Amino acid sequence: MVNHKLPYDQTSATSIEAYSKTLLNQSLREVIGEKVNSYQGKGKLGQLIEELFFYYKPNSNAAPDFPEAGLEVKTSPLKKLKNGDIASKERLVFNIINYQEEYKNDFYHSSFLLKNQLLLLMFFLHEKEKSDIDYTFKIIKLFKFPEKDLLIIKQDWGKIIEKIKAGKAHELSEGDTLYLGACPKGANRNTLRTQPFSEVMAMQRAYSLKSKYLNYIIKSSLDDAAVKDVEVLRHKTFEDIIIEKFIPFYGKSIKEISFKLNYSISEAKSSIYLLTKEILGVKGKFIEEFEKADIQLKTVRLETTGSLKESMSFPQIQYQEIILEDFLDSAWYEMITKKFFFVIFQKNEKAELILKKVMFWTMPYEDIKIAEEFWMDTKAKVLNGEFDNFQRITDNRKFHVRPKGANAQDLMPTEKYGLQKKKSYWFNASYVKEIINKQ
DNA sequence: GCATGATCATGC
DNA sequence: GCATGATCATGC
């Protein structure tokens, strides 16, 4: 071992695990910086991690990577499925099976178990367009096979050994076994080895864990993470936790944020709204809580000067319903009395949108009074057929009504006045500015 | 520069 | 198929 002080205790699995977790949600390049460029060798991410992160030379020893800790390090890729779920990208490959030796031992003295009894699993998200050193690590954990899984793996191992003993190593197939497979390993299918009980050359194979088995590990790890989030709730408020999700992105451009999240920004006008949902974790625990609490998510775009170009739109006015409603049971009342969560972006000199801050807000009582007058006025005009005479932004009463439809021909039926253009409730831009400057 | 009308991609 | 969140485009 090189003679400099390691940032972890190589005799302790938990110390190694703790150190390895500094890579969580980061890429190798982000963690070790420019050193990565000075690396001359070529290799897969796993080898780079060994050499540049753990500071040991990759080897092919029969012992685990950290012999004193009895710990084997395994890096493995994840992929994102179309539905947004995360799954294993490929099987996890272990040591090559030495047909000439392996059958001489029992399972508990097998090369597989001696080397892989305790694993440090490091799952990263594989993304086609990125290079190895830019993949983000998503799951890092110590892993020991649960007892009942180990029994199946023992049976799997037994099946592999049976074939070797029967002189049929060349007939080994991954379909023989359940969790532990014997997968081809070599430059190509013609990488062959001798076997002890037959003259036939057998394809070189290594032990491997099947993708499906990894998915089980992955899923339970992600569930663990959700459980930890719940643990956190005991100590912090829901609002604090949400805000903390955004703080790492403060000062970052939407381009940087989406890159970090491995999310491609849409072409929609609501693109930063969609990006914001991504930060919240669309599939995660929190968006669920967010939705349960019926929080109104709104994004705000500030110009470089801090002014707002646009007012804030709300759902359309249902002309046939508003005339039947009282203020307190109106759709509008329901909208404005929600808890709001504002995500505020601001343009910089280069016209990039930068995340400035986030904030929770509820409408103060005096504004609800104003909103009530606005709604009463709107309802009266719908009743009277004054569809072009709603409260305007120039009335300077915090709210106004404006068109909102697919186009000018997008109409909606009314009780007495035929089809009318679809229109919505809006917060005046000046009102939004007042809200966000208060905090 | 701003009010107002018009429109668009997305997701359910 | 259509509402939604949001921004674009025009004209004064």
C-alpha cells in the first residue's frame, strides 16, 4: 500500500462504508476533481474507484479487496426505466470459476464465498451520453446475503459444481440456477478453459448475481431511504425538509439543475414547473406528502431587475358552476386558501434562469377579503353576461381575469349566454412581487 | 413598458 | 380530449 494516510480505516468495514458514502449523489469527477484527468490508465469505473477513490491498485487476488475488513467492493450500473423506476442495468459479475479447483471445496470454503461474503455495493446511474467518471452514485451500502438467500445461493453453487463434477462444465448455463449464475466471462465466446472431468474445453465463466436479484436489493435500499426520510420527519418540520431539497440548487442554473437530476427540460411553457417537480422527486415519498397536504406549487420567474414579467394563472372559471356557488364553497376559495409553495427563479446577466429561493406562503386574511370582492364581482358579471368586463390588472386589486384556452376559438358553455371564451383567475404580477418580497 | 389577448407542451 | 401551468405576441 502506498505510504500516505488513507481517509478511512482499511481494517474496518464500517469505516470504509462511511468513507464510500461521500460519493452518494455525486460522480467520481465531482468528488476527486482534477485528479481524475491525471489518471493515465484506462479502465472501467470500478477500477477507477479502486485506484482514485480508495487508493489501492486493482488486483485479481482470491482475497477480498480489503482483506482485513473482509470486504469486497462492487460497483454496478443502474438504469432508469420508462416509468421512472430505477433498476439494475446488468448482472453483477464476481470472480472467475476455476473449474480445476472449485469442486474440491464445500460451499463455505468456496472461492465465491471467501471473496464475497461481505460486499460494499456501489450502484451508479448509467447514462449513455455521459462518460464513466460522471455517473452519479445512487446507492452505497454494505451487503451481506440474508440467510435464506444464502441457502438458495448455496444450492445454485451446488448445481454449478455438479456439472463440473459430471464433466459438463461446457454445458453450464445461467438458466441452471436461481440467484447465483455462471455467466460467460472473457474476450469472447472462444475464451475457453480446461475442466477436470472431461477433455472438452469449456467456456470461461464467472459467478454472477442475476439482475432480478439485484433489483430486489435495489428496491429494498430505496425503500430504506424512504424510511430514513420518515425518521427525519420526527426531528424537522415538513416545510424544512422540502426547503432543504432545494437549498443545494440555490444559485444554480436550470441547466445545471437538470443535468444534476439527469432530467431533460421540456419545451413546454411550464418547463420550470416540471423541473421543480423533478427536484421534489416526482416518484418519491415527499411529493406524495406534498400532494396529500394539497400544497399549491407555483414557480416564479424574475427578470434580472427582480421584476416579474408575467402574472400568475390559476384554473379556468367554470361559468356554469360559479353562478351556483357561495364564496366559501367556491373553487376559487379552495384555490387561494391552500398552502402555497413558491419556487423563485431569476434571470442572470447571461439570461440564464437561476434558482433564487423557495418559500411557503398562505394568503393573509385581509387579502382573502379582497379575493372575495373580486370573486363576487366575477360571479355577478358571469350572471349578467359581461364576459368582456371582468376585473382587470389595471384595477389594481391584486387579482384579475384573463383568457386562457388553446386558442381564441376555445369556448365553454354558459347558462344563458351561449359559448364564451375560456378565462381564468390570475394573481397580478405586482401582487406576486409583493408576496415574495415580504419574506 | 405594460396590459391584454393568445397560445403551447405536458400529463392525466 | 382537455385542463393546467406558464409564457409568448401584439398593440397602445
